[in-house]
Amino acid sequence: MTKENANTWLDTPDPQVFIKNSAKFNDLMMMYRCTVREVRTKLEVLNDEFSVEYKRNPISFIKTRIKKPESIYKKLKKLGYEFTAENIQNQLNDVAGIRVVCAFIDDIYTIADLISKQDDITVIQLKDYIKNPKPNGYRSYHMIVEIPVFFSKGKTPMRAEIQIRTNGMDFWATLEHQLRYKQNIEEMDGYTEVSDELLNCARAVIDMDNEMQRIKDKIGQFHDI
Ligand code: GTP
Ligand code: MG
């Protein structure tokens, strides 16, 4: 046990304390699962309404995840914080993660706008990696939101990360993530070439997304879509 880990939840020789701390951690993860459900429902409601109103779905699918204990531990450590319930809640914004995959680029902004306008949602942070893609080609619209969740002990403000992207952006990001994380490509020879090739793929996806949007706008001049 290193000194820098001292006083964290894991640093206790007392089994009773360890059991109590584990229960507290499980309780917190339950709260994040509920947060994800609340946000998912809000998105599904919007998608449902759209399908009745405009006869199409702006959302293709929604994926959710709760950050794994090991990733929570590693991220807190990277930021220089101890592994405690308070630090998880105060320092991490992405324990609850919701990924919204949309049909068209304008659907992303429509969904983001409708979510932002809901009066129980507070937008903490926005990152528009669509207007400003990451240098590697990554594109998505990221929102950190805070939402009240009602538990028996009362109303608790909970944070969640919502990533909104098109099918094309999701296709690229999912494959890039697999290639980058599984193979440690940063360390291999010819990494520059590979990152250029990934960037080219990202450009091809941008062209496709823009073209699909253009076709939608063209059809939209005649039909309300
Ligand atoms: P994290 O420490 O990773 O949470 O980064 P951050 O706090 O700077 O947030 P940012 O908004 O940049 O990224 C958050 C999340 O977006 C990541 O956890 C990924 O899910 C996704 N993401 C960001 N950059 C990339 C990328 O280059 N490739 C892929 N595939 N996903 C990315
Ligand atoms: Mg993250």
C-alpha cells in the first residue's frame, strides 16, 4: 500500500470498515444507474414525440454505461484525488455516460437544444467537437449535465456526460477506439502513417455526413422532415 493511497476507501485493514465502504460505493453506483435511466427516458420521450410529429426518428439508438470501478479509481488518481464518494461526485463528470446516435447532423443540435431547454437540467459544460474536431479526426457533441434524481433520502443533483453524434461519427469513433486501445498503436513503428490514415477515414465520414445532410435539406424543402 503506497502512501499516496492512504485514507482511500481501499486502504483499511478493518473488514467492517471495508464492508461499509463497499456498501457506500454500491449505493453511489446505483445512484448513477438511476441518473442514466432518467436521462435516457428524457431522450426517448423526445424521440417518440418526433416520430409522431414528423414521422421519423432523429435518434437511431442510445447506448449507456456506468464507468467501471477501476476506471473511476485510475481517473481520480490521475487528477490527484483520493478514491472517496465525495471525490467521485465532485470531481468526475462522466461516471454516468449516455451516447446518443443520431441520423443527421442537424438532429444532434436539435436534441442538444431540446435537452438544454428542459428546466430541470443544468448544462455544466459543452464541447462541440463537430465544429472543432480533435486533431485525430474525432467528432461528437459533448454535454456535461446535472439533473435532480429523487431518492427516498431526497433530491440529489447528479452529473452525466451525454455524447451526441451521427451514425458516421459513431462508426469512426468506435473503430478508432478499438484500434487505439487494444493495440497500443502509439508505440508501434509507422504510427504517423496510421494516424494519417485514420484522419483520412474521418474526412470521408465528414463528407458522407455533410452529403446526407444536404440531401435531407433538399427533400425538406418539399416535405416537412
Ligand atoms: P476523458 O478523460 O477521456 O473523459 O477526457 P476529457 O475529460 O478531456 O473529455 P472529452 O470530452 O475530451 O472526452 C470524453 C470522452 O469522449 C472519452 O471518454 C471518449 O468516450 C470520447 N472521446 C474523446 N476523444 C476521443 C477520441 O479521440 N477517440 C474516441 N474514439 N473517443 C474519444
Ligand atoms: Mg471520459
